[in-house]
Amino acid sequence: MMQIDHGLKSPLAAMANRKHHHKALLLLLLLLLLPAFVFAVVFHGRKISYFLRPIWDAPPRPFARITHYYARDLPMNHLCHLHGWSSLPSPRQVFDAILFSNELDLLEIRYRELAPFVDKFVIMEANVTFTGDAKPLFFADNLDRFEFARSKIVHGTFLSQADPIPGTDPFRLEAKQRVALNSLLRTSGIGPGDVVIMADADEIPSPETVELLRWCDGVPPVMHLELRHYTYSFEFPVDYSSWRATAQLFHQGTRYRHSRQTDVMLADAGWHCSFCFREIEEFVFKMTAYSHADRVRRPSFLDPSRIQRIICKGDDLFDMLPEEYTFQEMIKKMGPTPKSASAVHLPSYLLENADKFRFLLPGGCSRSKQ
């Protein structure tokens, strides 16, 4: 008869029990973590994606930055020479071409700042947002505010049927409006060799930049403009990451674009003040109207008290992580944008009318409600 070694069976049975117990714990842990994972993906999928961006996305190739020289009272021929260019006997014509949505205050600052140096302001606005909703023609309804530049303004309207279909790609409608602006530009009187600045309304080149473009011979035929990026007001300087604005010497093949066109960029060429509005309702309008309106993931994002709190603190309106390509840069920019007490090197018209534009200056974050 076979004898069973109970001394051997006991350790084997204990080991089997422990394995069974571990499997049960692992299964329980998976059951607990799965709902949490699903919740995180559904409600924080965008954050997770942006946090992992350094893994799944590669940074664009770096720009070749042209050093920007300027000091008050230096003659233009000397400034051109510092850049390695010669000076022209007479200035080029400059055409400023923008798409316009609802940035009336920034547009006034832009036009007042650049009027002495720009020959034509080419502006296209639409009766629909990029998301397909009907919108007023804000510029046309406020022409009197721009009477000082009326003779220089070439205004066009892009008329379309409002059609806010869920899931429609807003970039398609934006692209159509940019094509319409390209057609408008060609009716503005622009000719070969003239300068055309292509930008959004809140991307404002400095007068010093425009003067270089007017007077210097040898400027690159196409170059991007590096703009200092601000958010909500000039109290919150972010960085120098704004590059989409360009200056080009016009020719028959020139097309209006708001994307990368060259590797050359003029350093410190102006200001980009993003979401710099006077009234809370203007913030709400842009959040739901522009190409990234899908970032409004919850109705609470549009709550006026929340928006007011965020723009005074310097937090992100869409509760997003910084759009960076390295974990080091991402971590460095996490949290609120630090406030600045400096109002130096800002548009002159803004400071000349500081009381009117107090909301754009340090200490003026409190916004009004209509």
C-alpha cells in the first residue's frame, strides 16, 4: 500500500493556497482599477495625452532666429546695417492682413499702433464662427471706432449659412475663411515687392519690426515673427513661443497662410495677447467659437465666476497641461502663469490710453459683465 508523506503534502498545499490567494487579490485589484482607468480616459483623456506628448510627438525643427536690433533714435540705415541689410532710398508699401472675430480692443490697439507705418489694413470677418454658429459682424458694426484709419481699411465679409453640426471639423471652415482673405488681399492694391504681414488680430508686430520691413533691403522674402506670448492681459507673459505670424515680400504665388512657411524667424518682433478681452462674455464667445472649442469639455468651464477667477490667477481656461515636447519644459510651465509687474516695452497706444485699457495692464484683471 502506498504511503502518503503528509510532511511533503502540507507545504505543497500551502503553496497552492498562496498562489490561489494571490490570483484572487490580483483579480480584485484589476476589477477595482479598471473603472478608475475608464474614468480617467473618459474625463481626463486629453490631459493624459498631453502629459505623454514627449513620448508620442516629436518637436518641430528649430527656427534660425535673426537677432533683432533696436534702440530709440538710431537712424534706419544704421539699424538695417546692424541686421546685415542695406537701406532703401524709399520705403516699401506694407499691407497688414488679418482674420477678425471679436477682438475689438486689441484691433484698436493694433491699428493705432501701426497706422503710421501700414499702407493698407486688409481685414476679413465672417458671419459664422469656425464652429459654424451665426455671429455678428463685429467690425462692420463698429466702423466708427476705426474712423481714424478708414482710408486705409480694405474690409471683406465671408458669408456662410450657419450650420453648427456636431463633429464638424472647425479647421475646414477656418481654412475657407483664410482662402477668402487671400482673395481679398489681391484686390487691395498690393503689388510685387510690397510687404504683407499675415497674422491673427491678437498677433501684433511692433512698429520697430514694421519699420525694418519698410526700409531695409535684403530682408528674407518670407520670415516668421517671434512674438512675446501673453495670456488674458500683459500682466501674464508666458514665453516667446508665438511664431505663426509672418512677413513676406509679395509675389504672384503668395498665399495667405497661418502655418509654418520657412525656418527663418525675426526675434522679439511684437506681442501676441491671447484671450485678452474686456468682458467675460467675450471670453465665453471665443471659447465656444474658435477652432479648439472642443476643449470646453464641461458646461462649468463657461461659468463667469470661474472664468473671472482663472484670469486673475493665470490658470488655464481649459484645465489643460502645457503643450510641450519635453517633460522638463512641461513641468516648468505647470501651474498658473506668474504675474509680471512690468509694463515696459508694450504698445505705446496702450500706455497712452492706460485708463481705457486698464484691464490689459498689471493689476487690472477684474473684468466687467454686460
